[in-house]
Amino acid sequence: ESKTLKGFGKVQFNNGFWINSIPLFIGGRSDGIGTPAVKGDDGKYADKIKFIDKDLHDQVEKLIIQKYNEQ
């Protein structure tokens, strides 16, 4: 079952920086976030950010899903 793009999240970190356009996917096997990406001249997409720390990824994902569910 495929996931459906439901919207985009924005996360601010300690007034130091923010990440915009984090895609939120709902449906399929599990809900989750993607990463902002840009389409290159070759037609392939490249991530603009990468979560190196899985715990940070999970925290951001949890917050975005919580906000989505509050609507």
C-alpha cells in the first residue's frame, strides 16, 4: 500500500535554525516524514538534509505527526 503526501512540516531548533518543507506521509505500513529534496538536471532527486542521528529524526517525526493529528 502506498503512502500519501499529506503536507509539509517546518521545525525550528533553539532559535538557531529551521528546516522547512519536511514532507509528511500518512498511510501504507507506517506514517513518517521524508527529507526536503531538489531535482537535479539529471532528473534525480537529492536530499537537501540528512538526519545522521536517528533519535533526532524520530523526535522530529513524532512532533510533526502530533501537530498533523491536532488539526
